[in-house]
Amino acid sequence: MRDKKKRLKSNLISKMSALFIGVALLAGCGATGTESANMEETVAVESTATEEATEIITSEEETVFESIEESMEEATNEIAEMQVHFIDVGQGDATLIICDDEAMLIDAGNNTKGTTIQSYMLKQGVEDLKYLVLTHPDADHIGAADVIVTKFNIENIFMSDYTKDNQTYNELIQALDDKSYKWSTPEVGSTYELGSATFTIIAPNKQYSDPNNASIGLLLQNGDNKFLFTGDAEEEAEEDILANGIAIDCDVYKAGHHGSNTSNTKELLETITPAFVVVSCAEDNSYGHPQAEPMNNFRSMGMKLFRTDEQGSIVAISDGTEITWNCAPTESWKAGESTESAKTATPESTAAPETTPAPEPFPAPELTPEPAPEQIPASEPIVDEVVEETVAEQPAQNEYVIGNKNTKAFHRPTCSRLPKEKNQVIFNNRDDAIAAGYHNPCDYCCP
Ligand SMILES: [Zn+2]
Ligand SMILES: [Zn+2]
């Protein structure tokens, strides 16, 4: 256990940072124009807080100080501040939760997001994870988990019982093996502590043939504030979650499967009745996430919406009673392109390949500066929702790839590890590359 003085200091710091967040909230989301005003206000708030702290320490006798300290400790021992960071990782998920100096990461984006997530965590002062939860083995959830496992000390690792045999999954298992880390699938109904918060496992409720449905789901609670995470669980798994008897009403719902219409059923929404919903996806992603049907339901049910594709990283702060945010909810209910219309819009395979990388996210919020975004692999080909993972692992036939004449490796066109131009050879698709003797898909962009 920490000693009291340290505890008091951290209480004050957390109070000051709560004030800071309040100010940042007023200033809006990543609005660069308000930065200097914001800074001034922050300074003012901080100095007031410091004066208060000094007063406590100097104006009273030691015994009084002790009793103040004690009562503060009692008050804050119960419910500490909890921060929930929905990190902008483009198309994918990565949510960092910090409560009372303990941290948990739920999912770790795709293969290109290792540095983004690592830097983000370090900027929040997170050097160890009490929990790493990898909801399911799709590449947009475990892609950068090998980096996180390698770079951070992790106490508990929870993974879906759905396993895969592909490069992304095997890299993760290798990273775990290298550090002799064991992982397990937590049982539905079991509860774990993260500082003053607790979380209860609500899924998977059985074995599924689809990795999305095998997602670990959990209800995170700090005081009265509840956050629901269901990974990419689709209708079938949502039904099983509803049937398992665990109360899952919540304040904040991280939209299932990036806002896909294969998840977020009306039945689920009517049971959980969140005030806030957060969609984690990339702008203009080829899946059409978030889709119109769930968006319409969120809206008609009066939920306030946050979305990483338009707002960058989103931060919610829970004090056990109230939840505050680093930016205002968005008024944009714009759905992604529907799969059908996206299909129609797909150019013929003979058309020039799409080489523009996905658009950059909005500037990071004031509270949580982000490192320079990494390059995102080429736009995903347009395919049906249900083959998401196949796509992530193996692009469709119409995506061209670039081979390296020397190494016989091949890459997606936007990979940051492309060979020099004179060593490049372009193939219409990965099959052509392999047929020509280019047998090494790049580890980094996973073409
Ligand atoms: Zn996903
Ligand atoms: Zn998935």
C-alpha cells in the first residue's frame, strides 16, 4: 500500500487534472484556435488548486492536517477518478482505461498502430498494464498487440477462446511466448478490480463459429458510472449476452463492431439505454461503418454520439457520479457508405488502383496529445461485412501490390516499408505476386 502523503498528493493531482479536463471540455475538441486561451485558463485553475493545497498544509495544526488527510483519503478511497480513452486507431479498436494508477487496455488496433498506442499510453504515464483484454483475434483488434506485449509489463492477459492460425495471431503468440506470458479466457460473470472500478465479464457465452461473436464483452463500473464493451459481437452473440442474466444497462456504450448493422440490435439498445455512444472506426472506411440503421437508432433513442473517425481520440472521465468528456458530442450522424452503394461505386478492377491513404484524424484532444499518425495501409477493398477478417489478412483480388525485386517481399501500395523505386515491381494482386515467385508478404502491412 502507498503511504498517506503520496496518496494525498495523488488525490490532489487527480482533482487538479479533473479541473483541467473541465477547462479542456469548455474549449471544445482539438480546436487549435482556442489553445492559448485554454492554456491561460488552465494555469489559473492550477494555481488556485495549488493555493488550496498549500492552505490545507500550512494553515492548520498537524493533527488537523492528519484528519483532513484521513477524511480526504476516506472519500477518495471509495471512488477514484477513472479515465476511459477511446484511442483513435483508424479502423479498429483500442481503449485505454486508467483508474487510481492502474491501467487496462481493451484491444490494440491493427498492425500499423503499435507506435501510436504505445506513445499514447506513455503520454498518459502508463508503463504497466494490470489487464490487457483482446476481445477477439481479428487484425483490427490484435494487430498491434504484439508491440504492446513486448513493450509493457502486463499482469493479466485475457483473450477470446477463438484462436486463429495466421501471421497476425502467430506474431502475438510469439510475443507472449517471448515474455513467458500466459493468457486465459475469463468466465462470464467473473469480476475484476481496476483501482476503484470493477469490470464484469459478460461474453462470450458459448463457442461460436465466427470470431466477432466470440468477442469478450465486459461491463466496466466506477461508482454509478457504467461503460459497456462488446467488441465486435454480432446479433447472435448480443442475444446470448441479453439472455445471460447479467444486468448491462450502462451510461456509455462503445458501439458494437464499429457501428455495424450486424451488431447494435434494437433489443440490445433498448435494454442498455446508454446516454452516450462511442463509435470507433476510420473515416471513409470501406465497410461503411458506422451504418445508417444503428446510427438512426442511437439518434432516435436520444443518445449523445462520439466518433473517432471525425473527432479523433475521445476521453471520458468518470468520478463515480458524473461522466465528463474531452469534447462535445458530435452532431454528425453521417453513416458510412452502405456496402451495396460502395459496391456499385467500386471501380472496375482495371481502373487505376486507389493509392490515397486514409485521411488523417482530427487533431488530438488537448488532454491527450497524440504522436504523428502512422501511415494507414491502402484503403480496404470493398467487400461484405462478414468477411472483415479475411480482408484484413488478405486483400481482395483487385488491390495491387508492390514487390521488392531483391527480397521477393511484397507490400501494399501505401506501406511505409516500400523498396526503392528502382527495385519495385508492381503486380495486379497478391496472387500474381506469389505466382511470380514473390513469396513474402510484408509483416508490417500484411498484404
Ligand atoms: Zn473490428
Ligand atoms: Zn472483428
